[in-house]
Amino acid sequence: MKTIAIPADVREQFPDLIDGMYRLRARVFKERMGWDVKVVQGREIDDFDQLPATYILLLTGSSEVSGCARLLPASGTTMLARAFPQLLSTGKLEAHAAMIESSRFCVDTTIEEGRGGGALHQATVTLLAGIIEWSMRNGYSEIVTATDVRFERILKRAGWPMRRLGEPSRIGNTIAVAGSLSADPTSLARVRPAGTPSIFNPMCRAA
């Protein structure tokens, strides 16, 4: 497995990978988790994909998309501030220049590649490490997200505990919660699986 970053300004150069990401999101969020998301022709795409997001993608050895996350600067439009302000204790995201939002995180944990004896699938922690590394390299020290309490527990097991920004709330069939995560060398060292290469490679640049 390898993790790559695709910034907004080169997105059109990787149509197959972007399409694979949208298809993965449909399978995970709609089919597996039963979220109330819009799927068209087998792809889950929302309004936030029209913004200048950076996508962190996890690829198998055969270059199939097996995980993804979407990163947007918190100083601009974010899903947490616009779609889920009720998850914030103040009803408002206190954004700053070193804050970025992660959304649409998902992993195909049915893949055999990366399956080991650890508590978490290696695909999950590899993608988490990619998010931390990209954020650090691009000047971000804090990552905010709206997730569910199940994934909050996964983050804790990965050694990357989340600080809640408000009380959990039911949204659809999910108990959702907003939180903040540190993007720093200590967090990266705790999360990154042994032997996992850097996210940065000749295929995609940092920003």
C-alpha cells in the first residue's frame, strides 16, 4: 500500500483515481454504513468536492483506491462549520490559519493487503499517518473533523486521541461528534505503521 496526495490544481490529471475515490465513498458511506448521502451512478459526490480540496488517497499494490480523505483549510468553507455547526459547543468553528478540516475519511477494510494481527487494519492507520504528514508539511498543526463515536474510538486505539469540540448528537442513524486532532511529529510517530513510506513521492507534490 502507498498513500498519495492530490491537490486541487492537479486533480484533472488523475481522473481514474478521483473516480475510484467517489466509488469507494458510495460503497462505504451508502451501502455499508447506511448514511443519508446522495449517490449518482455509483459515485458519492457532494458540494464540498467543488472546493479546492486536497485528497489523500490510499492505493493498493495494483493502484486501486482503498482509502481516502478530503482536506479543506478551515479558514474557508468547511463541512463542520456549514453542515454540522450543532456539533460545536459554541455553534461556530474557531478557525485559524494552521487549522485544516478532514472529511469523507473511509477505508475498504475488506482488502487482504495490509491485514495483519494488529488491533486495526494497517490501511486505516496508514491513511491516518498520511493525513498527519501532509498537514505538517503544509503548515497545519490542528485537524478538525465531524465523525461518529465509533471512529472516535478507532482514533484512540490508533494512538491519536481526539479532543471533543462539543457534545455528541444524533444525525440520521449516526451518533456524531466534532473533534480536534494534533498534527505534529509525536502524533505521526505514534500512528505510522513500521516501514510505511512517506506520503510524498514523484507522483503528487505536497500542495
